[in-house]
Amino acid sequence: MNIPEAKFEFHHRTPVQTRFNDVDMFGHLNNSVYMQFADLAKMHYFRQFMGGEFDPRRLGVVVANINCDFYAPAYIDDRLEVLTAVVSIANSSLVMEQRIIDERSQVKCICRTVMVGFNVATAQAEPISNQWRRDLSAYEGRELSK
């Protein structure tokens, strides 16, 4: 399977540690663990974006869809890192791309997550605010709005 080239630079990196119970009897990282690593990196991404504080009630987005393509197995001794970026913002959603790589920059998997704007107080979907559009575009160093 050909690994698609990244169309942008990743400014956010989260090192992750593989635990004993994360691997199967062959030493392969279990597929579900990739998702846990991606979730952890999302939290760190938004914490940094929000100035060091992470309050899920203030986040204003929820996960609507996650897809992961697996390219190479990861093993218990691999030093892994999750690269995270917001790649686009539509009216009421944003798309994040995450790549889990090893110390040689070999891509193990690529995850794409669609997050939708959400108002916690009303429990209703809502558009992504213009402020978030500007701030996320500035954080990523490129225009993200579609």
C-alpha cells in the first residue's frame, strides 16, 4: 500500500509510550491502541492550542467520524510519536489528520477525524466559530477554511 504524502507540515508532535498490554503475542501493537494514542495526541493538541488548559466543556467540538489506514506494524520497542494537524475547516466541522510514526519516521498509520461544532450547554450542533477558524489557521500557519 502506498503511503500518501503529507500535503502540509505537522507542527504538533506527541511522543507515546507502548505498554506491555498494548501488544499481542507477536509483539505487534494492537489496532485499538493506535486510536488511544490518537485520542491522547488530540487532547495535547487542543491543550496547546487553547493556551495550556484543556477543558472538554470549552472545546466546542465532538468527534463525528474516525478512519484509520494501517501501513506497517508497530512493535513493543518502537519509539512512537503522533503527528497531529487540523487540515481543513468547513461550516460546522473540521478535519484532523494524525500520523503515527516511529523513530525512523516510518508511517505506521494515518488517522483522519471529523469533528463537528457542538454547544455543550444546549447539546446541539453548531457552526465552527469565526474566532476558531482564525485561531486554528494561525496555529497551523495556513488558511484552513474551505
